[in-house]
Amino acid sequence: MDTPVQSSTDSLALALRERTASLHHAAEQRPIQQAMLRGDVAVESYAAFLATRLAIHARLEPALLDLAKADPRITPIIDPGALQEQNLLADIQDLDHPLDHEPSKEPVAHLLRYVDDLAERRPIALLGVHYVLEGSKNGGRFLQPRVGHALGPSRSSATRYLNPHGSQQGAVWKRYRQALDAAPLDSDQREAIVEAAQETFRAIADIDGQLLD
């Protein structure tokens, strides 16, 4: 018997992709993203980028681990070994470039407040935030060599966060999407996850929009 083909109404992963597509595109057009894509990002700008991501992951990841511990449905989705705070700390250490000021202070603070609110009010929706960040690795694997070239040989190792899974990125992403689809979530929970992903893309666009004029 043939397996039915899933539509976007059956697949949470497809719903996330389809309903965030325009927001995803807008976030990718921010100058910092384009500079990394061209391979001409300045060390100062990349340091600011890493600092914003560290703030986000440091707040999100403990909440995700708490969620996975409390809800067995989520355990297959969140791989503790694939979380990114430690990669960011290592990248920042290797970059060895102090920031003159805290980058994107209010846009980052807005997203951190949003994560805190979800963790308290609707923790399942944290998966929407994580989907955006984990999905960024699909583009990050193309950015890594370009950013590494821009940083120069002495700092090129400071790109772990962009491509943490290396040649396994495709397989990791496939497993992640399959785990999302396999989780027994009701329609309200799925909608909350999609809405959180949409809000996260908006917040990331605001954050990155202030990193490079």
C-alpha cells in the first residue's frame, strides 16, 4: 500500500516553511546577511552578529531543555548535543574582538522577552523559535567559507555557529523536520509554533537590520 503524500495541512514542517517564506526572505536581505554572503563582512560586524545570537541562544536553550524534560513528545526534536551556545562562545573567543557597544540592544531584548513569555505561557511554542535558528544552518553552510575568508586565517575558525553540522547538515535537517512532523501535537499547538516562528523571523530581521547600516 502506498504511503499518502502529506500536504502542508498534515506536515508541521511544511506549514512552517510555507507560512514563514516571505518573512524568511526579508530577514535574508538585511545588510549583515548580504555582507556575509558576499564574503566581505567586517570583523566588527561579525562580532556584533555573534553577540546577538549568543544572547538569544543562552536564553532559549535552557527553556528548550526544560520543555523536552517536561514533555516526552518533544524529546526527539531537541538534541542537547546540537544546541549552539557553546559553539557561539568558542567562536567569540576565537574571534577575539571586543565590542565597543552592545549591539541591537532593544531588538534583542524584545526577542528575549518574547522567549521568556512563551516559556511561561505556552512553552510548546518555543519550537517555533528554535525552528528559525536551526533552519538558519541551511544557509549557514554556504556562508561559512565566505565569512571565514573575510575574517582571515587567524580568525577563520570563528564560524562554528554558521555550519555546526558540516557535511551532515542535510541529514540533520531532514531528521529535525521528520521529528517535528512525528510529534503528536494538536492544531492549536501547531498554530502556536507557526506563529512563534513568524514572530522570530520578524525579530531577527529587526536585530540584523541594526547590525550594519
